[in-house]
Amino acid sequence: MELVEMFDLVRSHPILATVTMFAGTALASELLWKAIQYARRHTRRRRVHEVLFFNELGEVCLDHHRGKSFTNTNDCRNSHCSLRSLEKIAVLMDEAQYSIDIAIYTFTSNTLWLALKRALQRGVSIRVISDREMVYCNSSKIQEMAAFGVPVRGPFKTNLIMHHKFCVIDGLARVQEILQVKQRKWPRPYESVLISGSVNWTNTGFGANYENCTISSDEILTRQYQEEFNRMWKFFADTAEKFLKSCVEKSE
């Protein structure tokens, strides 16, 4: 049957015409929805490639920022501004959609803890690997994180130090794992980001030492760091309850 004859047949039968119209509308709607979801999956968030350096020039503008909100650092003329560099890390955490995996030796920065707390309130999954001795150091934020239910692991009885200082935001493998657990087929747009360098997440590290911190959306780097985090996370599985119990008891 030719196409013209098919159209004539549909027009001559009102019921068939109605069914055809609804079927066509449903098909068009389904195709439109699939196109929207495809675009959402493949729409990348902003990509970053940057190195932050912390040095003696970072605090020369401290008086300028005293008593001001962190949002005022954008107009700072100091290219080495420590507060602005720290804000960049916090902003990346604020943009996390699904996960933040942290391997950190020392963590006392209140600014980053507040950013992580906001992430927790948005439903972002956070995991921490740290060194047992540094978890209990003065002003450690890991104790507070554990009190919020963040799982913490690391070497519990060993002479080896967990000396890493890196963080993977929305690592591909971790996001896929979360989506599978939550049975979600269509993810929100996200960008895997690596934060890594010599700097510990402390006021001294960000404001007094000579340190570096690389921020990158490179797929190879984020994948490799995510793989190493996942490997350590499994290796330290038997320390999970010990770390959590010890952290909660210490914070009480």
C-alpha cells in the first residue's frame, strides 16, 4: 500500500484517525523526552585545569579580607590570595552532584568542612580515608564528619602513614555505583574533578607553608585516583567500625 493510500484510509476512518493521532503524539513525546535526557547526560559541567600555589605572598591581603564574606575574594588584586584559592576548592565541593571521596592526612579547615556539610545536606555521598593519629589531632574535622555519619577508614594498627592529600569529586566509577544502587538511569550533569597536591587541609597548609594543589578534570587522572581510592577503601574495610566508633567517642 502506497503512502497516499494509507493517509486516505486513516482520514476515512475517524476512530483509526484518532488512535493514530494519539499514537503519534505519544511517540513524539517519548522521542522528545529521550532527546532531553540524552542532552542532560552529555552536557558537561564546567571543566577545570589549574594549579594553586600557597606561599609567603598569600597572606599580604589578609587585612583586606578581615570581617568580610568569602564572596569578596573575587575582587582581590593579589594573584596569590590564599583565601581565594581556598574558596575555589570550596566552590568545587559546592558543585558536587553525587560523591566526594577524600584521602587526607590532616584536616582542620573549617571552610572546607562547611562546604562538605553543605554537600551532605544536598545528599552527596562522602567517604574519608585518613591517618588514625591525625584523626585525633586538635581541631580535626574528621571527628565531626564521623559524628554526621560520614564513613571513615584508614590504617588502624600499622607503622605506615596514610599520607595522601587528594579528593575526587563525582568520580565516574563512584557515580555509576551510586546510580546503580539508587536505580537511577538518567544522571544529572556532572564533571569528575581531582584535587591533589602537597597541601594538608589546615590553616597552616593554606596560609603559612609553601604548598601546591592541582585541580583537574582530566579523565585519566580522575579515573586513576578514583581507582586507588576504591582500592584503599576495600583494603581498609575492616577498620570502618573501629574508626567510626573511635571518632564518635572522641568527639563526645
